Amino acid sequence: MRVVSGILLLFLALPLSAKPCGRVFEDSNGNGRFDTGESGLAGIAVSNGEHIVRSGKDGRYSLIARPGKTLFVIKPPGYILPRRSDGLPDFFANQASTVSGLKYGGVSQSDTACKNFALKPVAG
């Protein structure tokens, strides 16, 4: 019975209902947006802080973006990340949370449930 319970818990922990969420792509022109002619990158790790998945051959990944969690790409060697307007590398998106009334405002939230992640090859 314990084995069956353990297997059931394992399956409940997996992101089985995840649908295509975003894309990891090679940002040829360095603008941080997925443009015509730019290709997806396969095998790049993306996480929501609970699960890690790899992008498919077209760069798309399937992962559940949950409120209060941070969605982020794990940058592989040979690539750099674009910078956000505040100067930080653009590798994460904080999902809206029900937490409010924090003394210092908390972490800024993303306006989307999913995110495309741009990676620019290092010139070399």
C-alpha cells in the first residue's frame, strides 16, 4: 500500500497538465524579442522553482506558471542574457501572488503567465 501511495504522490508532483508556455530562442539581433527568422533553442532548462523542464526542438517549453512563483531560464554556457530596463539580466518573471500589504512592496510582478526567454550567442 505504501508503494502505491508513493507512486501516486510522485505523479501528483509532476507537471502533467502543463501546456506550452513560452519559448527559449536565439536572439540574433539582441532586442530581447522573438522575431521572424530567429530560431528556438532545444534542450534549455526552464524552471518554476518546483520543476525543471527542457525546451523542445522548436524552443518551446511546457511548464505550469503558478501564482507567487518565479519562472526562470537556466542560462547555458556560450550565451548572454538581454538586460531589462532596470539593468538586471532578463532571465525571470515573477508570477502574480495573492500576498499584499508588504512593507516594502515585495518583488515586482510579471504581466504575463508565461515568458519567452532570449539568449544571445557570445561573440567569439
